[in-house]
Amino acid sequence: MAPRSTLNESEAPENIPLCYDSVNGSCPKFTYPIVIRVPLYVFLGTTVVITVIGNLLVIITVAHFKQLHTPTNYLIFSLAVADLLVGGIVMPPSVMRSVESCWYLGELFCKIHTSTSMMCCTASIINLTMISIDRYYAISQPLLYKSKITISVVVIMNSINWVVSSIFGFGVVFLEFNLLGIEELYNSVVCEGSCIFLHGLFSSSLSSVLSFYMPGIILACIYLNIFVVAQKQVRSIHLINMNMSGKPSLIKIERKATKTLAIIMGVFLSSWIPFFLVFTIDPHVGYGSPKIAYEILGWVGYLNSTVNPFVYAYFYRWFRQAFKIIVSGKIFKQDSSRTMLTLD
């Protein structure tokens, strides 16, 4: 979600730079020294490129290789789409706003930018909840897993996820539910060159609980149950750990996938918890949180979308193999989609 501007930025003295020199009611502009400005652009710009390329590789890998057309990987695909949208749509304008301290893309795109950020954050945590359900059935009920979690079921789950997330993200912003009860306050602080995302007390609390805290608690509870079930299986794992051909057994693969996706969940929650704590508390303290706090914590949340592909690359050999095939151009060879990757 986009960090908002401070409430007093439209009250700037006349002797400081403005976002629009010839426009009445322009926001004040803070200009970083060149020694800070250039490294910021380089770092944040590189982050954008890495985020887009990394998640695009995940999407291409899952979509191209038929061996990876499984329910779990389709959920990973959906998560990568959300991360790609963050890298391709949310991050670039945020780079400009963070470095220039002004928004030059107009009110409409400000709303689209904010809505997309909210949509992707909500879609990610719903996606992670669905992944946890998938992992729970895979570990606790392996014999029933294939009959309960099918590709068609996952497609329906992903469709519901994106519809709900889109309605929430765009509905809250474009219908201005976030401004209920604070319309006068918002009108008094908005200025030309700002992209303010201000929430009333009720709106911020309800949004945070429904879109982050509650799903986060559900996620933690499900993975705790998975851990308990997995511990009960430890005594018998050695009996089925390797099959006759010496390849990793199915249960070993499922356990590794569960561990990997639990790490992804942990990274997501730890990345966004600081932002949502400030977001929830801010209305209680008169919207006095510093702008720099929102900027930094917002980018910490965005960086989660950058990190996920590296988690896949570290834990999944199939992703590393697919990466080599894509980069080498072998992906364009006939029947490359039927290449058998090592699933361990």
C-alpha cells in the first residue's frame, strides 16, 4: 500500500521549493542532495527491475513446463502475478514519489496506484492462506489430497481471490470509504503534487483486521497445525523417505514444499507487519506519524515482492533448472515444455 504524505505539507512557507511553482495550493518539495538522490534512484530502480524479472521468471516457469502444472504451483503462479504487479505498476511511481517528494502523475493515476497496491497486498495474503490450506491437506491427508485440491478447485480459488481483492482495493479508494468521517480533514491537507492515502479510524482498523491481521492469524494457526502433524510423522518418515529408484519420495517433496512456502509466508508477514502497525495506530495519534516512516515501511513491504523469487531459487531445484533453460534460450526448442525437472 502506498505511504501517505504528512498532514502539514500543504502549509509550507513561500520560500521553499514547490512541486508546481505556478499552481496555487501546490505541495512543498524536498530536494535530496545529489549524493543521496543518485544512489536512491539506482537502488530503487534496480529493485524494480529485479522484482519484475524475478517474478516474470516464476510465471514463465510455471506456465511453460507441463510438469509444474500442479495445484500448488498454480497458487505460486497467482502469488507471482501479484508480486509482478507490485514491481511493474506500484514500485515505479513510488520511486519517483520517494525521491522527488512529489506526485506528478495526476489524481486518477494516484487512485489507480493506491488501489493496485491494496489489491496486490490483499491478493497476496489471501493467496498465502490458500497455499496454507493446500499444504495442510498435502501433509495431513495425503491420500485425499488429489481428490480435494484439484486444478479446477485452485482455478476457482484464484478467481475468487482476485475478484475479492480487486473489489476491496478499488472499491475502498474510488468510492472513498477510507474518507468516511474525515472528509473535512482530508480536504484541508490535500495539495497539488501529493498522493495522499488517508484512512479514518474505523476504516483503518477494519481494513487492517480484515485484509491483514485476521488472515495472518489464520495462516499462523494452519501452519502450526501442519507442524504438529509433521512432527507426528517423523518416526515413520524414514520408512518411506526413499522409493525403490532412489529418488526423493512424494512425502519428502511435500514436506520441503511446505517448509519453503512457510518461509515465504513468514517473510511476507514480517515485511508488512511494521507498516500495518503504523497504519493502524496513526489515526489514534492524530496522523502524526512522520512521512519518512511511511516511505521506509512501505518500501520494506514492497521488497517482499522482490525477495520471493530468490526464495524459490534457493529452495527449489526445479526453478534453478528452469531458469537456466529460459536464459540459455532452450525454452524456444520444440517440446521444451515437456522437459523433466528435478522435483526435490
